[in-house]
Amino acid sequence: MPVIDVHTHMFSQEYFDILMNEGAPRYSKRIGVDGRTEILSEGARFLMPQPGHFDYDIRIAAMDKAGVDIAIVTLTAPNCFFGTPEVSLRAARVVNDDMARAQKDHPDRIRWMVSVPWEYPDMAVAELERGVANGAVGVMVLANINGRSLTDPAFAPVWKAIDDHGLPVLVHPTTPPGYEAMDLEEHSLTGSIGFMFDTSLAIGRMIFDGFFDTYPNLKIIASHAGGALPYFIGRLDRCFEMDPARRKKISRPPSTYMSQIYYDAIAYRQEALQMCIDVGGEDNVMYGSDYPHTIGDMAGVLGRVNALSASCREKVKGENARRIFRL
């Protein structure tokens, strides 16, 4: 059974140039105290590009060293959610075309998920269809789209198209709305805590909004072992039980939806990974690395996966991804 990485990122230089040229002033770059380039979102550091973001040879060498067979690559934050409609579409197409080429160049090692300009639904659906025709096996979306919730009715045409295809969707965090009020720039808390909050809020909204009943074919992958959801799903159940307002759109406890959600294994403690599996189910968790981000950890995550029970280990390493992505 091959080891399949479902959460791992790539840029292209052309995309990065578009971001720096068209994303200003919201997105900017600076040289950090350690001499490395940092990308800022409205002044808050949220990304440090690495050589592996741009070079598939570096990526594949890292995969070989860690023992990873297949990478399902995606764009990362801020995706293509900046600039005019034309700029947003151009950013999506540039990176989608680059990933499609990489899959053709490395057919045994690379698969990819399409990025689309969600804020412009007609363009987004057209680019989704183009991406699927070019070999995309899933969709990448951020946990908020310029501060708008994924459950915003404006995005319904995109969700319907994804549901019609039955595609997996990696929900990846970005800078959460209100980061200034939460003082996330201090100690660079955007990536360590803000990202986990962003994912948890997005998926929690989906649960209470009845998203998983409306779109039964959705395969939502909650990044970073589900954010904080495995830890506080019991609290959501208690709120559902005690507050009629929580039962406005759903008729069963939030925890019953956890088995309809998928998760990557990006947790940095064995106990956290095990909790994700206990709550979400061993059929729903897949290996991911977050490579090549600075806290990405191909070997470390795989080591924690290898420490699981034998039957669970094989599912998480590759069986679940092969089934969910129809590889």
C-alpha cells in the first residue's frame, strides 16, 4: 500500500509573482530576523516560502527520504482570493496548469487539487470543470474566503458542482477574521492557534448549517487533524442538547456528523492523532505532512502514523486516501 500525502503544498513562481504584484497592499513580504522571506497578510506573518514550494525535484527527493509515495498537492493560503475577478482567475489557472503539468511529468508521484476563484461563482464552476478535465482529484478551499463563511449562500453554485462530482475538498485555514482584535501577530499566533480556530469555526458552521445533509456527496477534509474539533465536539453536542437555536437546521447531535468528515493526520503528539482517530473514525483519517511549510513534518507525522495499530496504520497511510480520492 503506497503512502499517500493528502495535505502538502506547491506554488509556482508565476503565481507567486502575481500574488506579490496584485495582492498588495494586503499581501506583502519582508525579510525576517533569521534572514528568510516572510509573507504578511495585512501585517500579520502567515507564510514563509521554502525552496520545496517551487521545485518538484526537491519535493520528490524529500518524499523519497521520508518514505512517501504519492503527494496530492494543493495551493496554500491565500490561494487566489485577491485582486480583480480577472486576477483571481488568472492566479487559479496559473497554479492549476502548473500542477497538471507536474502530474504529467511525475505520473507515479504527483496528483493535485484544483483551486478556483470562489468569490466569482460562474468563473469558479468553469475553472472547476476545467481542472477536473485536466486531472484534478479534489478541490482546495480556505476556511474563510476574504472573511466570508463557506456556508455563504453566494457559494452554493460552487458547492453544488463539487457535490455533483463527489470530489474531496481540503478545507485549509488562513488568517482568521478579527485577527487584529485577537492580537495574533504577537508571538506569531496566526499559524499556531489562529489557523486551528479558523478550521474549527468553518467546519462547526457547516455542521450547524446542515451542510452535510444538503450536500450528501461532499468529502470535506478538515485540516490539521480537524483543528480543535475532536477536542470540543462534546461541547457542541451539549449546546445542541440544551439550546433550541442550535437545532434550527439539524436534527441530530453534531458528533454524529464527525464520521461524515475526513481528516489529515497532521498532529504533533501521538495522543492528539489518536483522539482524532477515536472521534472521526479510522476509516476517515489520512496521512498528511504540511510539507514544505516550516512546521511541515513528513517523517514525523509518518512516524506517528506508523505507531498506530496495524490495521489502522495501513488505512491512514494510504488505503483511505486511495478510496476517497478514487486513485
